[in-house]
Amino acid sequence: MHQPSAKLTLNKWLLLLLATLAFGISGYRQFQQQQWLAMGSVLLAWGIVVWLIQRHRQQDTAVLAADITSLQSQLRVDGEWLKLGDESWPRAAITKVEMGVIDQRRAYVYFTITADVTSPPQLRKFLIPYAEYQPIQQQLSDALPEATWLLP
């Protein structure tokens, strides 16, 4: 299971820097005009943005928080099972596959796995090298023809 990184990633630094700059400039303008209520609102909005970025990263809801993992050598179909490294799932339990390209270095794969109707679906996220996008898509589409596909 992937453990989120506690360190600040480049993306997180960029988001925090842009938010700080935008709210800093706006706050300075309000300070010059002595609009104290507006300046307080800007500071509150900046605090909320920083809090949302932190929460988003801590909950590991952003695929960019994951480490890039090469899946091509780990992906195998064994009868009715899809094996990915140490994990394996029944192919029929994988109900949805989402794939997309982030940039020229990274792509992502999400699997929605529904074991039974009583338990909530499990979501597995992987950040893969961009070079593996087409081969992985071909392997998965051959192995999971019944799954719902979400592609860009």
C-alpha cells in the first residue's frame, strides 16, 4: 500500500508560492487603501487555501503525491486474476479503470475494485512513467474488457 510522503513536493511548493504571492499582492493593495475588512478577508482566504492544500496532500487524494512506479514489468494476468506486484484482484472485481496523462514524464492509472455489494469500492492509484502509458493501456484493455474505461 502506498504511504504518502510527508515532505513538501515541488508541486506543493509551487501551489503554496502562487497562493502566497496572489494573496500577498491583494493584501498589500488593501493595506495601502486602508480597507481593513477586505485585508482581513484576504488573509482568511489565504489561510483557507493553505489549509486545503495541506489537507488534500495529507489525505493522499492527489495522484501527484504518489511515487512514480513502473507497472509494466509487474502487471500480469493469471487466469481470472490481475496481478500487480504483490497485489492481486479478480478481474471481474475491477469495475472501472481510469487512465490519463499528466505531462511528458508522468501518467496515472486508477482502479476501482468492487469486492462485493456490501463493502465500499476500493480505489487504487498509481503514478506511472509516461513511456509506459500506451503499453499499460493495451495490456489492461486486453485483460479487462468488461471494465468501464475513463480515458482522456
